[in-house]
Amino acid sequence: MVLTSLSCRYFLHSRQQTLRGGQTVTLYYFASEAGPGAMDALPEGYQVTENERTGLPLLKKAK
């Protein structure tokens, strides 16, 4: 769970998506409620930032 500066809670989710070429990728997204695919921890090598204009959380690769 991520708490933004606007005091809104967001839950990180992941799902596997198969592309047209047959390659499988993992998609990460935030939702306001925990649902299927909700994650307990951040994936290795990623960090959460917040969009300054909208206040929404973003998942970025750590530098």
C-alpha cells in the first residue's frame, strides 16, 4: 500500500500479459482498492514516486 501526499491509498498490482509476438511481460499498476494480483512488496529494483501535478503514484526503476 502507498499513501500519497493527498492522503489517498493505492495498492500495487501486477499481471502477466502476452504480447502479439508471443513474449510475456509483467505489467505493474496502482489501484485504489486491493484486488486480484495485489502485491505485498515492491518488485526488486523498483521505487515508488509521485506525480507532482496529479498526486498519483508511479513505479519507476531504481537508479
